[in-house]
Amino acid sequence: MTAKVRVATTSLAGCFGCHMSFLDIDERILPLLERVTLDRSPLTDQKHAGPCAVGLVEGGVCNEDNLHVLREFRAQCQVLVAVGACAINGGLPAQRNHFEVGDLLRRVYTEEPGLTRRVVPDDPELPLLFDKVRPLHELVKVDYFIPGCPPPAEAFWAFLSDLLDGKEPRLPKGAIRYD
Amino acid sequence: MSSFTLDGADVAFTEGQTIIEAARVAGRFIPSLCAHPEFPAHGSCRVCTVLVNGRPMSSCTTKASEGQVVESNTAALNRDRQALVQMLFVEGNHFCPGCEKSGACTLQSLGKELGVTSAGFAHESPTRPVDASHPDILLDFNRCILCELCVRASADVDHKDVFALSGRGLHKHLIVNAESGRLADTGMSLEDKAMTVCPVGVILKKRQGFSTPIGARRDDVQTPRQRLEAGRKP
């Protein structure tokens, strides 16, 4: 029996919708898990990625923690894959890019009606927000992209099957979606 | 009838037809973006560039002639087309999941046709406020690719001259011809030709929204290539 391939997954400024779509491969997850060991992933709750063959990253980069995790994935994963609209172009979180981040925080945390405490959160535990939400390829080298919001389960399946078979991954035409 | 070859297949043409016009009639797909069948060719996006006897020419502006050898589906041309589409994506703010035009957008369908999976370049992220002043029509300038089809439709067909391009280079942008700059202060109406020509999601009819769900829209059902090839004569 050949050794299992280690795969890590994470969500940065994403909604975990891509992970949910990944799980939509349904029972095919069983044969997949015969060939793959999950490293850091919401499914394992492991906090740091070890050396992996493949890293799937959902979501864009909106704060310093996102960047830290992205760099860890890049360092640990031989093949880094940007998964979904947010990882590829910033997606929904990037809609804030046209506003000044300080203004936004003030508006949301001090001016919105119905707030009991009017203060911008500044706990040192909170990661610093960046002025812009950036897609992954603008910050690290990305090897492959699986677009979609979310990408269809078929795209995950086709991509990983090709990769595990040692083939150049290719998304079937119908599996390339931007919405 | 005169003919040329397109990727090895014979394509008949009538005098005066361009290469892309003759190809369309024959049900042969050449990727294109700004070429609209009802308007004279603009030749600005260069997506429809083909090799004519080995030389790159835009197929929407080049007249068909007897015996031409035309190549369209080559790896190098498709790579150039991918890069053109990627540059258009990063120059604007194209967020397909939130766009009413998703699934019926020429730019999006072209990207998918060419197998584009990423923006490739760094995003310009220009700031372009929308114009929601008109009671029936929304303008979302974030998606404009400067094809000028609305400018020409409004001037030449509607005779209203509602749109224009202003600025140069990266600062070039679509504007509304009114002293206020607002669409509400023009004669634009839902019946205008300019309402129907936008290849992307700039000119939208209000209160239409997501009445057709994502996945069931024009190009979701049949891609532009499939639509054209369905009409091909055996």
C-alpha cells in the first residue's frame, strides 16, 4: 500500500462555504480518505499545518492572522491551492476595500443604532485588520485555483482525483464557475 | 462561393463579410468580446485575434478573402486571450457571485470558455460609485470594460447620446452625458437599444435582480459556443 498523501485545509476571510461544498462530494469522501490524511483542517481541529503535499485555502486575506496562516501553508505545502471567489479575488469581504477601515470600524461599532457599548474593539487578542482585503496570489505564490462561490463539489473531486493520480489537475468545463 | 479555411475546416463567405461574420454564419466559434453582430466592428478588445496566413489580425475587422488560411484554436492564441480576459477582470471590480448578470455575461462566459481560473494579475480595485438615480435603471460602473457598445447604441440607434468615455489610459471611464452626471437627468428609458447591448453587468433593469436563479441563466443553460455550434450545418 502506498503512503497516504497529507492534505491541509483552512478558511481565512471566508465563510466556510467552500468547505461545505467540498463535503458535498458526499460518500466519495470515504475512498478519498483511504488515499489522504487530513492535516490542519476544521475537520481535525489541528492548530498548525505540518509538511503537506497539498494545502487548500479558502477566503482572502483581511488581517494579520490570515497572512500568518497563509504563509504557514505556503511554507508547509508543496502545492498551494486557492479555493473559491474570496481566495481568488477577495470576494465579499473585499467590498470594504473602497472605504477607510477606521471609518468603517467607527461606523459599525459606535454609530449603528441599538448598540449597548459604543467602542471600537481593541483587545490585543484581536488580529489587526489590514486596510484592504487581498486575494492569495497577490501575497504568496499560488499553484492552482479552483474558482466558484462556492466551487462545485465536482470541481474538488476532479481536482483532487487528478492530483492524487499524479496527473496535471484539470477542471472539467462545467466545473469552472465564478458564481 | 468563395471560402477560406478556419483551423482546417472550409468556411464559405460572401463578399464584404469579415472572418468572424463568416465563421458565425457557418456555426464556427471564434472567442470574441466587443464584436456585436448588430454594430460595425470596433476592434478594440483583440480577443478575436486569429492568425491570417500566419499574421495576427482581429477577425472582427479583417475581411474574409479567398484561400486565406485562418488559425484560431491554437495554444498561443488562447493563452493571449486568457491574459486579455484576466486584465479586464483586474481593471474593474468583477464580483460574479453578487452580480445580477452572472450567467448571462459575455466576459464571464469567455473566461470559462478559455479555462481562466484566476485573475492572474494584481487587482487595480478602482473606486467607481454606482448611479442608482434613474427610477428604472441601475448603472454599476465597476463592471465596465469600455467596449463602447452602449455609447454607440445610444448615439446611433436611440439618438439620445446618453453615454460617453472620458479620461485616458487607466483613467478612462464611462460617463453619463448630463450636466449633473446622473442617469436620471437623461432621456434614457427601458425601451432603448442601449439597455440591451452591455456585454457585462453595467446597465441593469431595476427590480429584476435574481428572478432567474444562478445556474439557470442564459449561459448556464447553453454556453455561447454551444449556442453557435447548435446552428452549424452538418
